[in-house]
Amino acid sequence: MSAIYTFIVIVLLLLAVGGLMVGVSNDAVNFLNSAQGANAAPRKVILAIASLGIIVGALTSSGMMEVARSGVFHPEMFTFHEVMMLFLGVMFANVILLDVFNSLGLPTSTTVALVFGLLGSAIAVSIMKINANDALTMSDMSQYINSGKALAMISGILISVVIAFVTGTILMFISRLIFTFRYQKIFRRWGALWCGVAFTIIIYFALFKGMKSSGLLSAEFMTFTQDHLWLCLAGVYLFSCLLMYVLQLFKVNILKITILAGTFSLALAFAGNDLVNFIGVPIAGYDSFMLAREGGGGADMLMGGLLNPVKADTIFLLAAGVIMVVTLCTSKKAQHVSETELSLSSQDEGNERFGSSALSRTIVRIAVSCSRWFEDHTPKKTLDAINRRFEVPSATEAERGQFDLIRATVNLTASSMLIVLGTSLKLPLSTTYVTFMVAMGSSLADRAWGRESAVYRISGVLTVVSGWFITALVAFVLSLVVTLLLLWGGVVAIVVLSILCVFMMIPKKSKKAAEAKDEVKVAGIIDENDVLGSVVTEVCQTMHTTTSIYAQTIEATLKEDRKALRTLVRQSNDLFYQARERKYEMLPTLNKFRDNYVDAGHYYVQVVDYLSEMTKALVHITRPCYEHIDNNHRGMSEEQVEDLTIINNSVSELYQRINNMLQSGDFAEIDLVLAMRDELFDHIAQAIKNQLRRIQSKSTSTKASMLYLTILNETKTMVLQSRNLLKSQKHFIEGQIPDELQK
């Protein structure tokens, strides 16, 4: 047997490890977000419970491994060489696909990626076989491909997305009507009964979705339970209610117990049923290698042996579980994917992750119209009664989290119920689709999508859902192309793609990760002095960067340096976006202020606004300058160059004094700065008049004139905002900031 197949098996095993890491980063959102979003327990506790569920699920993994071996194609029709290329192509494509989606923070379905990846690779091999045999045509493709799985998956996608969203919306609306946001009082009376229902569904889900094929439950037990399902459910419900009631007597928060139990069950089902998505193909490749070696056949040996029942090695399963747990606890991409769902379901409004779109705006307008129609045709007393149930408590009363424990329980219960229902109906529901859409439905019903955030939240949901639907197409095409490259390129293609995928699996510290870390630090600040201290530092840094970018922009424009201007545009955009994010975070930050709220808050609002306007003016200078040079328009005339040079020198000198005062905290020269500003404005006014004369005499080009006037006007705006910023900081530092911050 050729050594290349040994190399392929090694690569498959390495990709299995990488697939586990990438896959867990994607699917962690399924079972972590409800507990994390409601702060049901410290993160370490949530991860520990989820990790236990993963280990149990991995050790009791069901016979779903057969999907990778014979679920999509007929292995008895393929040779050893062909199935090895097929499996290798699937793994290469899946690693690339999932890594890209995770980097973008978009959850996707590993099940869909696997099935359509197998389908694409199998079709690629089939095409090669048909082309090599003149007796075969494309109509003979059915001999090699089992397309039923793909059709079942498509139907599962369509059904699960709609049903999960509607179910989450209805259950959350009913639950909120019963308990309201101030649920503590009524929950003491009826909470045991309500949590009993949730606990029963979660237990049933864990047993029959997560462990039904594990071998730990005897066939007699499973048969008895199926024959007496309602009796068993009633018994479990009564036991759950009694247990919850007793725990309540001992002052235990049964909502948190229910949420943690749901987290365990979803993690168990994830590992037990979705493990095939990550290691099924590599194990199938290893089994093929062992079959070929034991059978004494070569590359042309048919792989009918893959039809035999799978006997998963416990060592493999345990190792897979350990890798998944380590990845779960350390993966930054898993946190990035989780942030997407949490930001879309958060009860608080703030800096939204997604922008607006025409479709989302249309949907919101339709929803607003329907809401107004409902209000017009519903008795006022009924509306008032409903609205009172949805009154969100103040920040001091609310729980610290994106949403409360009631919604977290609804998310877990509804997801478990739908997945169990889909399994009983033999409908291939995706756990990612179900959990995400249930969370979105509950967010809508809980009025988390207000008029201020609805457009952006809906746009985010549409982005994620569209990503799901293109997953199947991308996985299919990518696997088909990669497998064809492997079949055509041989050893060279195998080595090159192996290096590429290994490189993609190496953790990389990106700029976004660093920014996210900074955001976490800011989000954790609870002392207003820390907030204000960071603002003082940010003002100094922003002013220094603004000075540098402005001076370089004027110089690069006069020299017509397109490359430098392109870099300066990017830098000014980054500066503006940072200031804008601070502005969007203004209200949540103000809510953290306690002492000296009015004075400190007034200063904070002023500074944030001045920073935003100043950086916006800078963008309005750099961007037109770059566009002018990039479009090869005529440069500045000698008179314009002379005026801009004088103004640039004046701005540089003015900003140098402003920066010195901001850094030292000594504002003795502020009157001098004011005089320099007035002198600069006189220069700008005179330069504008000179330009108007040149325009009248037609001694300058139109494009150059427009750019010149834009630079002058935006410079004036930028300097004006800088002066206001300096004045505001002077008043606050001298009168409000404690001595330790001045130092």
C-alpha cells in the first residue's frame, strides 16, 4: 500500500482534532447562551456543567457515525483511493467553511456542512468515474449518490426555522403574561409547577435525544417507556414538581437549577449526536484504511465493508470529548459566535452589531402598522393590562444579564421540546437552527426588539439565516471543487491543502479580538472615576492621532501621494468608529454612574459628542482628498498650496499647544489657544475669499476648488470641536475630577 494513504490517515486525524475545535467554536452557542445571557451562574460553573454533558454525550455517542460512511453515497461503488479522496475533500472543505463562518461570528449548522460536503465530494468522485467510463452517463449518477439525505435536510431547515421562531414567540409571550418581569413574588407560589414542566421536558430530551442509542439504557426500559410514554411523563412531572418545591423551601433558586440542567442536556445531546459532524469522516477514513490493509487489496479495492455497523472505539470518543471540553473553555471564536446571539436577544439597547437594510426596514414598518391596527381594535383596558405585564424594571431592580431567568428557561425548554419532537417524527432538525430561532422568537415576544433596535436586530437575524441557507450551497460547491483538485492534483494538491488547513486551525490573535478584550474591560467598569479617567486618556490619545493624521493628509494631498492617503483614510475611519462606539455606549455607561451623576454625566456627554464630531470632520477631510487623487484629478494650484501650507502650520501649532495642555492638565495658556484659534479662522476666511475670486476668474479647476473649500470648512469645524473639547475638559478637571485622576 502506498505511503500516501498513511499520510492521508494522519492528516484526517489531525483534521479531526481541528474539526472538533472549529466545530465546538461554532456549536457552543447552542447550549451556553441561555445560561450566560441570564447570568444563571458564574461562567466557570456553566462551562463545568456543559463540559460534563459533553463528556457523557461523547462516551454515549449514538450510531450516527454511519451517516459519514454510507448515509449520502453508496460505498460499495467506490474504490479505496476514491473514498480516501472523498473523505479528505470533505474535511478540507469543512475546516475552511467553519473557520470562515466562526471568524465572522455567524453560527452555522455543522450537520448541513457535513451532509452537503459529503454530497459534493461524492458527486465529484462520481463525475470522474463516469467520465472515465464511456458506458456511463450522468443519468447513472443515482448508482453512486443517495440524494434522500440532502432533500430531508433541506426540508428540515425550512421547517425548523419557522416552527422554532413561532414556538419561541408564543411560549415566551404566555410565560411573560403569567410571571411578568417582576416574577419573584408569583414565582414563589407557582414556580415549582412551572419549573416542573420545564424539567420534565429537559429530562425527556436528555434521555431520548441524548442517550437513547448509548447502550446505557436497556432495550426493555426504552420499550416500556415508549409504550407508556404519557404515564412516564406524568411520573417525571410529579417528581420534578415535588423536587422543585422542596428546593424552594431551602431558598434554592429553582430557575437557575432548571437552566443548568437544560445546559447539561443540550451539551449532552450535542456531543452524542453531532460528534459525527466532526470525527465521523476521519474515523470513516481510518476504517477504510484498515479494511484495505486487512483485505490485502490496493487502491482499487471496493469499500463495501463500510456498510458494516460502526464499532466506535471508546478511546477515540473519550479523546474527542476531552478536546471538545478544552476548546469550549479556551476558544475565543466560541465567545465571538455567542456574542452574536446575545447581542440580538439583549433586553438593552445600545451599539448594535448589525446595520440597517431595506428588507429589515420594510418588515419593521409592516410590524408597526399591524401593531397600530391591533391597538385600534383592542379594548384599552386589555391593552393596559398586557402592557403592565411587560414593564421592564429599573436598572437597580433588573438582573445583571442580557435577559432574565424566565426567558433563559423558555429558550432551553422550547429548544429541547422541538428537538425531541423532530426526532420522534424522524425530521432532521438542526440544533443550531432550533436554539437560535427560539432565542430570537423569545426576544421578540419579550419586547427586546424595540423601535430603537428592531431594524438592526431583524437585519442581524436575516444575515444569520441567510448564512445558514448558503451553508449548504457553499459546503456542496467547496467540497466538490476541493475533491476535484485532490483527484487531479494528486500528492501536490494533498500537501498544499493540508498545509493551508493546518495554518487555518492555528489560533491567531486578531485586531478584533484585541478590541473585543478592550470592550470587555470597559463593560466591566463599575466605578465612574475609572470611566472618566479612561475618557481623559482617550481624549489625549485622540487629539494626538487627529493632529498627526491631519498634517499627513494635507502634505500627502499636496504631493498627490495616493498610497499614503489611502492609509490615512483607513486610520481616520478607525478613529471615527471608535468615537462612534463610545457614543452608542453612552447611555449604558451613564447608568453605571452613582455619585456626582449630573456633573460627571454632563461632562461625559459633552466629551463624547465633541470627540465624535471632531473625528467626523477629520474623515470628511481625508476621504475627499483620497478620492480626488485616486480619480486622477488636477492637483492644487500654487496659491492653494501656499494657503493650505500656512493653515496646516497654524493647525499643527495650535494642536501642539492643545495636546500639551491636555497631557499636563495645566490650562494656563488656554487664552493664547483661543487667540490662535481666532487667528486661524481669519486665515481660513481669507483663504475662502481668495478662492472665490479664483473661481470667478476661472483660474482654477472645479474639482480642485470643491476639495479646497471642503478642506477649509471641515478644518474650521474640526478646530472648533477641539477647542470645545479642551474647554470642557479644563472645567471638569479643575472642578470635578478627583486628585488621583488629575495625576
